[in-house]
Amino acid sequence: MEEENSKIYDKLLKKDIYNIVAFTNSELVGDNKIELDFFKEEVVVDLNEKKVFYSREDNTGRQKNEEIVDKYSSSLILHYLLNADGTPIDGTWVSYRELPGGLFYWRTIPGVLEQLKKKYGSDGNVFLDKSIRIGGVKYSKFKYASIIYPFRMLPVLMILDERSEEFEADARVLFDRSASHYMETYGMKLLVILIVKKLCR
């Protein structure tokens, strides 16, 4: 992963940084430094130093501390910056199998969501509360659903159905139709794994 990330930094340095910033709805904050939202936190990608870190205020609120982002999350952030082409959010939700090449991996997605069903199958309200805490917003078309924003231009819809006398609990994930313009399909699976991990902490 480290070697792959290093290659992505090199590719990003060859791209027009102003396009990267515009396409990802992020900000240029210094010499080849890009600040963007990751879930509900600010992260900075330093292309020159090849590092990704959280930009968090200290206890005084006057200074920001740097805390290196883990390699898994850093890789997703770098892939997002590399793949983004600025396509507007469509507003239409699609399943994983409808993404380019998604038929190859879609059978693995229910297994990824299994942990959500076990943890929240009897308490959809707790699921919603946790979704909001990691930067999601309630989605009113389903009883227990939230749109989570790992990145500003890449919303992910998480839906939970509580267990009942007739049915077992279920969990689903949908993506905006524009998702493939921001992340490769396999990367979307890795992103779902991270979302589930954050929801189940």
C-alpha cells in the first residue's frame, strides 16, 4: 500500500493542482497542500512531503496540530483526489452492482454489511445517531437511513431495516450515480468497509 500511495503522489504532482482542488471541492492551503473534508474532519494532503494528516485545533483553539492519517484512509483519500473529474452529484442512487465492473464484487458487499445488522438490527435510532456523529445526515425516504459523506462529492446512502417478527434485520448501501467519477469500483468497496467500521466502533 505504501509503494502504491507513493506512485499516486507522483501522479498527482503531474496533474494541475487547481483542477484537483476544483474537481474535489477542496482547498489549496499552501505549496502543493490540499485541504479537504474526510467524513466530518479536515485533512491535509501534502504532495511534496507525501503525507496525509488531520488538521485539528489544539485546546486553545489558536493552533492546529498535525496527526498522521492511517495508511488505509490515506490510500482512499489519494484515490479520490486522483480519480475525481468534477462530475456533479447526480442525486440518483444505484447499487454496487450498477457501478462499472460492480458485478464482479457485488456478492461480497452483504458480508461487509453483516456487522451493521448484528449491531443495530434491533435499534435503528442508535444507528441513525451514530451515522450523524460520523458526518451523516438523515435520509427521510426510509425509516432508518442516512447519507454519509466520506468526501463532499462522494455521498453514500446507508439503509437499515430492523428485524421484526417476520423478517431478519437487513442493511443496504447505495451510491450516487456519479460515484465512478470519483473512485474506482473496488475502492468503493474499501470505502464501505471503512464506513461500517466507523459505524460499529
